[in-house]
Amino acid sequence: MSFFDYFRSTKEDNSAQTAKERLRIIVAHERNQRSGPDYLPAMKQDILDVIKKYVEIDSDQVNVSLDNKDEELSILELNITFPDKN
Amino acid sequence: MAKVIVVTSGKGGVGKTTSSAAIGTGLALRGHKTVIIDFDIGLRNLDLIMGCERRVVYDFVNVIKGESNLKQSLIKDKRVDTLFVLPASQTRDKDALSKEGVAKVLEDLAEEGFEFIICDSPAGIETGAIMALYFADEAIVTTNPEVSSVRDSDRILGMLASKSKRAEQGLEPVKEHLLLTRYNPERVKRGDMLSVEDVQDILAIPILGVIPESPAVLKASNSGEPVIYDSESDAGQAYADAVSRLIGEEMPLRFLEEEKKGLFSRLFGG
Ligand SMILES: Nc1ncnc2c1ncn2[C@@H]1O[C@H](COP(=O)(O)OP(=O)(O)OP(=O)(O)O)[C@@H](O)[C@H]1O
Ligand SMILES: [Mg+2]
């Protein structure tokens, strides 16, 4: 086995590393959602309803997230993917 | 004072009942008056793992509904006289447990002088699992080195921090322990299974024990003898270590490496 083969095989075989990376991301995301205020889900729904009054849009095209930067500062992020005009 | 310990996981089939039986038995073997309660209403299993399935007369729900008293419903273990089992009911609906009812049973058990009350939680994050963790002082978060189990464990940690009585009443938080079960060191070494360090990194709670994947567990459940009695086996020894840590003894983790023939006996003078 050559030097490069060695690297390739360890990288391909190491699915545990992939698992850990995926977990790190999803767990952080879910923790962040949990720590959000109780009204967040209802507020998301209201925002979605308002947008739907004007634009035809699917729920999964709207992403609302509250990021707690620190004790003093929280950022509400609203991300809407509008459908193609035509 | 009685210590209420929930064995929980979110995900099903990760080893909660196996661990409840082993750890409860281990505590009793060390002289602590212990009861293991099966919270898995409708899916009673702890009785089989404990080998007392033919002695079930009344169950947890009977006690709560006042159809039997606590003494009648507790099954005294045949092997250790400080150990008791409170079986789940087999047929009733899942909503048979109420917080008031469970609280009363736990109070009565404490009054009976029980030192440890082990609650074997059902899978999921619904009412049944919440009921099992609600009164906990400590939680043994049972996890397999596998993505969905780790994620569910994290969700359970969220529940402990928000839905438990301690959380609701602003008391000192539930003490959390990680119990990693069905661990396969060979696969970890090959890079196709999450390692102890990986899981600890993600969940960030102190480790109570690592239980290797072991044929001894199936053997134990076949015969209705908690695996901790199999003191020759890796899983039995790993559970015994976990019990020691639970009562505050320092113990290095074992069985994290593939077993090399002969090394074990050379090191430990077997
Ligand atoms: N360390 C282990 N090695 C091998 N098999 C194991 C180990 N731990 C548990 N098992 C097996 O895994 C299966 C599930 O175990 P157990 O019933 O304890 O899980 P559980 O979390 O209580 O399940 P449920 O969520 O259904 O209540 C059983 O067949 C058991 O024998
Ligand atoms: Mg179970």
C-alpha cells in the first residue's frame, strides 16, 4: 500500500468522524432552538401567515431563527426564499 | 433520604432496562435498600430481566389507583434481600400515571426506608418518559455510540433541564450521568463507531460508565439474572464499576480497548 492509499483509505473509512461532525451541528442547532423563548414557534407561524397574504410560499421557504449572542443581545433572523417570478 | 434516579434515553432499545436491572441490583448488593420501578406502562419488561415475572400480582398502576397497597405490590428479590421491584402494568392505558399518584408512591417508598429509587423510563420524549424523569434527583442518560441515540440523549438533557420538578421549582438541577452502552472498541479503533471522547464532547456531561457490547447481556436476559451477577464478563464488571462511581468511588474506565489475550490477567493478576 502506498503512502497515498493509506490516507485515502483512512479518510473514507472514518465514518465516525462524519457522524461526530453531523452531530455537532445538529445538536448545537437544536440546543439553540430549545433555549429560545416559548413564544417563538407561535411568532414564526404568525410571520409566515403575514407573508402568505402577499406571496405564495411554502413553510420551508421561510426560516426564522433567534440567535442569542449574549445576555444583552439576541438577533432575530428572518430568511425568506421567494419563488421565481415567472 | 431516598435518592430518585431515572434511567432514560429518548431512543428505544439502547439498554435502559438492562442498565436499571444491573445498577439497581449492584446498589442492593452493596447493602443499599433499593427499588427498581418499571415506568414502561403497557410494555412491562423489567420483571423478565429481573427474573420475577411469575411473581407479579399487583403493579404500579394498581398502587396509584388504590387497588392494592404498596407492600402487596412490591416484589422482593429472591437473591438480595435489600432489593425490590415495582412492576409496570401490562394492559392499562399509558395515561394511568399521574404526577400526584407517582409523587405519593415515591413518598411512601422513602418512608419505607428505601435509599435508592431507580426509575426505568420508557422510550420516547412523551408523557411516559416525562413522568419517569419528573421527580429525578439524578439521571443516567443511556446512550449508544450512534448518531440518533446521541441526538435523542441531548433532547432528554433538554427535558431534564426544563420539564423536571427540579427545573420547574428552580431547585438544584438534576445531576446528569452519561452511560455509554453497547460499546465496541474494535469498531471505534477502525473509525466506524463514535468513541467515548466523541460522545462526551457532544453531550458534555460526566461519564458514569462504558458498557461494552457483550454476549453476556443476552445470556443474562435469557436466564432472568441481571448481568452484574456475571462477574466474569466484561459487561458485568463494567456495570459494577458504574455502580461504584454512582456512589462516589473513583474508578478508571475499563474495556475501552480491544481485549488482548493474556494482558488482562497479567495486569490484574487473574
Ligand atoms: N451491552 C450490551 N451488549 C449486548 N446487547 C445489549 C447490551 N445492552 C443491551 N443489549 C440488548 O439490547 C436490547 C435492548 O435492551 P433493553 O431492553 O435494556 O433496552 P431499553 O432501552 O430498555 O429498550 P426500550 O426502549 O424498549 O425500553 C436487548 O436485546 C438487550 O439484550
Ligand atoms: Mg426498557
